[in-house]
Amino acid sequence: MEYQDLSIFRVPKTFRGKSKITVQLWWIVQSTIFSWSPQILYGWRRFLLRLFGAKIGKKALIRSTVKVTYPWNISIGDYTWIGDDCVLYSLGRIDIGSNVAVAHKVYFNTGGHDYDQITFDIYAKDLVIEDECWITNDVYLAPGITIGRGTVIGARSTVLKSIPSGKVCVGSPARVLKDRIMKKPVKQ
């Protein structure tokens, strides 16, 4: 039995969402003036991402070591942080809400291959992180999932299914550990 024949694999013409030239130009910009920019130049990186079609909210902090496949498939809300060495593999849409803290080395995956087809067809599924979430270090986020508002995903977790709002989750695969209960603010 033959399982896959990569000699017949083809990327659909409109799959990237922009021309091959635009894709290559972005990758050149990202590997040079985006990644070479000092950490404090958050506004510069917001500008570059917006120039290539990303929707970036006010005061979003995106580190220079972040890798974005297709910025035109990215939406990042106000006051959101994207930490060092994160990968936004944006074959499909990645929508990240406001006030979201994304730590280091988080992998946002929106793509895969249909392994049941000999043609190994490529696909994309959108990924959503709702407002006020904290995605901690070294987390993998699978295609098609949604992380509900205010949820925390613990370090080194693998999220393969959508997670409801207001939870603390850990593990591989990630599972709900407990509700996220907020302490009352201390009066000053």
C-alpha cells in the first residue's frame, strides 16, 4: 500500500492569500529589519506587520524574535504581549484577543496535511485566543482550537481541543485543572 506520494502534492493557488512575491517580500522583511530591530521598537514591528495586512491593536508588544508566516492572516488585540521565539504559523487565521499574555516559545499552528489522501493535501484551520488569556512558555496550540476568555494554559502544554473560558489548564494533552478564581484587589 502506498501512503503518500509527495511528487503529486500541490499547494492550491489561492492558499497563501497573497502572491508568491508578497510572501517572499514579507519573509525578507521579517528576517532582516523586523528581526534585527531592538526589543524596545515595538511600534516599528507593529508598523511592519500592519504594512503586510495584519490587524494589530494599540500598544501590542511583539518581540523581534517572533516568526509570522502570513501577517495578513493575523489579528492581535490591544495591550497583548507576544513573547520571544513564538511562531505564528498562520496558514489559516490566528485571532488573538486583547490583554492576552503569550509567553516564550509558543507555537500557534493553523495548518496540516490530510494523511488519509495519497496527495497529502494541505489544509488550514483558524485558531482563536479570546481576551485576557495567559498562554505560558513552550505551549503548542493545534489547528482549529479556541481558548476561552481568561483561561490560563500551563507551561509545556499541548492544546489539541478547544478550552472553555475561565479555566487553568495543564498537560499534554491539556486538561482543565481548576477554575481561574480572581482575588479581590487589595485596597491601597
